[in-house]
Amino acid sequence: MEHTAFSPVRLTPGSSALNHGIHLLIFSFPFADLLARI
């Protein structure tokens, strides 16, 4: 039961794209900071 309840939420293209964007944003901040310091 848990799997069927969890799966649709995780596999929706909208939420996965949003999560991916947030992860990219979080990842890009340290790199931008490093580039700014150089």
C-alpha cells in the first residue's frame, strides 16, 4: 500500500522537474561563490 501511495507523487514529471531545478540551484551556488572568489 505504501508503495502505490508513494509512487505517483515521486514520478509526477512536474515535481521531479521542480526537484531537479532546486537541486541544480543548490549545487550551482557553491560553484558561483568559488568563481567569484578567484
